[in-house]
Amino acid sequence: GNYLWFDVKENRFIIINDDLESFTFKPTKKDKIILTIDGRYKGYKSILNKVSKVALDNNKCIDDILILAVSKTHSVDKIVEAIDCGIKVFGESRVQEAIEKINYIKSLYKDIEFHYIGKIQRNKVSKIVEKFSLIYSVDRKEVLNIINDKAKEISKLQDILIQININHTPTHFLLR
């Protein structure tokens, strides 16, 4: 599928498709508020309209684009508000905080996904594999092997995104 990503540094949305083509558009301040889930979802339809326009301009379908709302540090009530607005995928990076939210939300809604978007600590891999449908930024082979082992233990095929260090920058801990 296609992914919608917010590039904080460049202040833009990036849509990346299966062919690794990317399409961008600049958000308004209202758009950024929505993706940080502050409880004022007035602009969510605006985001959908902009994403739809970019998708159509590039012969893509809005239904094939994943919009992820970062819900870390936000309450379950805020997540429920976002779900009521139509958001179905949430990003978390604090495992302990996320587990309680995930358990509660999953007891109410079956079609909601949680993605792990933080730095992966070895001692938390079991819980991450158990609770998250997609793990972003796997950056070490050691962690990749642990994820694989834990997923096998619970008979799960774990979806992941791998960070690759293509320019061999020594300060980045990425797979090479």
C-alpha cells in the first residue's frame, strides 16, 4: 500500500507508494494539529482532501494510503475521539504506556492498528511483537533476529520496516 508520512524537519507530508515513488505537499498549521491528536479534529477532513488531491494528481487512490496518527502521550479518550473521526492506525513509541491503551482500544474496536514507531530496546521486543502490527525503524541485525524469534514463538508473521544506512554514516546505527 501507500504510506503517508509527516516529515517534521521539512514540514511536509510525504506519500510513498509501492514503487517507492514519493509525492509531497505542505501542510497548514491546522493539519499538523490533527496529526498530533490534540482533540481538535476539525481539520481531519482537510487532510483527507489534500491527500486525495495529491493521490488523484498522481493516479493513486486515497483508499490505498495509510494515514497514521501519532498517539504517544495522548489519553485513550483522545484516541477514541480520533477513531470517531475515522482514523484507524496509531503510532506509539512508549511500550509500557501503549500496552494499556492497545488493550483497552482493542477491546472496543477490532479494526484498529497500532504501529511501533520508536527506538527498539531489546528487553521490550517481546511486548512490541505481541502488541504491534508493524514495527518501524528496525536498525540492527541483532534486533531483527530477536523480533523474528519472538514472532515465531507466538506464530506471528511480523511486519517491519528496516532502516538501511546507504551512505555508511558511522554515527547512525542502521543495517548495512
